[in-house]
Amino acid sequence: MTLRQVGTSDMMVAPLALGGNVFDWTADEKASFEILDAFVEAGGTMIDTADVYSAWVPGHVGGESERLIGRWLKRDPSKRDKVVIATKVGFLDGEMVDGEYVASLEPSVIAKACDSSLERLRIERIDLYYQHRDNEKVPLADSLGAFDTLIAAGKVRATGLSNFTAERAELALATCHQNGLAAPVALQPWYNLLERDKFEGPLSTLALNQGLSVFSYYSLANGFLTGKYRSKEDLGKSPRGLRSIEYLEGKGLRVLAALDEVAAETGASLATVTLAWTKAQPGITAPIASATSLDQFKDLAAALTLDLTPGQIDQLNRASE
């Protein structure tokens, strides 16, 4: 397994990132600790979380995932040197509008939120700090200036942009250049075999041209790409099942058929093959995926070392066009 550089930073990471959105939610502390331990043992490095995880759960206030990671690190401080911790700012202090978070990215909010994340994570410096989503009402010079201040203070190692359009990401880079600010080194877009257009095109071109690392989320399309849902009857298997109905009505079954063929050739699960395809795409540094049990995690771990052949990648590319 070859480590990959995070943009122009000095950080090197494994080609799969562990999503922390499930920690202390659908994965309790015991399961989360087991998964985190197994991830490090398998050679994994990057843990991706956010301050808002999991504020949407009744009884939660946000910060639950970060607190759990902090407890895990406290249990074994030696793990800190083995992992790269990424978290995000904006949603926890933002507001919900029509069911969507609107990020709060004012400099004072970012400064306070960073201190809170550091405290919850029990670390002295965040390795990769993202703006969770763009907010065009906040001048980029202000939010990026706040990030630059955090880097200068030693509280943040490098920064990134999550859920940004290509146009706004390009403007963010230009703003940093014009104002002498530390520029983002990473992007975090929605991307998977079924929704390639959310990244491929102007955003992927920008990432490649500017040397930005890309950590994609929704890599398994809400579980559809694991093969869990193959008919409308299957949608009742999970509370999230209905989210996959659009995949059944589109090219989803064609993609599953191609995944089945590649899985048979490699002896790997559909989830493993899907993540192996994703990590092989131009510009992708590492897909992000989460697990709620060690059994689920085995499929993620296998993707760290599975390299598909050019023919297998082409087969999946054609099925997902």
C-alpha cells in the first residue's frame, strides 16, 4: 500500500479515509473503538469527522463524534502519531433552512469552533480543517483569513473546502493568492459510481490542475453499492433504504451487475470493489467510508490493498456512464 500526499502539505495518508459520522451514534463506543483500532492496525491513517456529528440525533447536541475520538486517543495516546485527523466547521453553529444546514463561517465563529473541536478531540492541532459548506454571504477573504490565522497560531496544520463548486473553489484559491493567505490543500465532494457528475468535470479538472487532494464522501451511495438493495422490496431492510429508490430506477442495477462480475473475479465484496474503483480515479486521494461493526469494516480494510486491473476499471466506468 502506497501512501498519498495531501495536496502540497507534508501529510501522507493511506488511500482510504475512515468516516466518523457514525461514532457514538449507530456505532456505540465499544464498536467505534474496535473499528478505530482495526483501522490503524490495517494501516489506515486519516479519520474524517465534523463538529456537527451527530447533532441531528434526538438527545445529541453535536460534537459526539469528536468527543469519542478524543476518548479513544486518551485511552492510547500513542495512536495520535499514527493518524491524520480531519474535521469541519460551519454546520454546528449554522442554521437549518428548508432541511439543509447553512454554514456559519464568520471569523469569530471559526475561531471559537476550532477551540471547541480541539478540546473535544483532545489534541493540540487539527491536521485538516474544512469549511463544511460554502456560504456566499461570508466573504471568502474573511473565512479563509480566519483559517490562515489558525494555521499561524499552530492550531491547524492545513485546510480544505467541502461541498464547494468548482467556480467557488477556484475563487477561494485566487483569494488566498491575492491576500497572501495559506491556501486550501484538499476538497471533499460527493462522489461515487452512480453520481460521477458531482465531481467529474470542472471540479476534478481544478483539483488536478491545482494539486488539490480529494477525499470523496457518499462513496457507497447510502449502502446501495454494497448490493444490499436490488429491488423495491429490499428498500425496507433499513431506515435509509428509501433513499436508494432513485438508484433502482436509474443505472443502478447495471452498475451492480458490473460490480458482481468484478467481485467474482477478485474474490472481494461489492463494497471493497466500489472503494477500490473510487481510489483509482484521477484526482482522488482517498474515498471516505464508515462502518458500524467490525464485520462491515473488513470490507473497508480490504479496499486499502485491492488494486483493480485497467480492464476492471474500464468495465465499471462503462457501466456507470
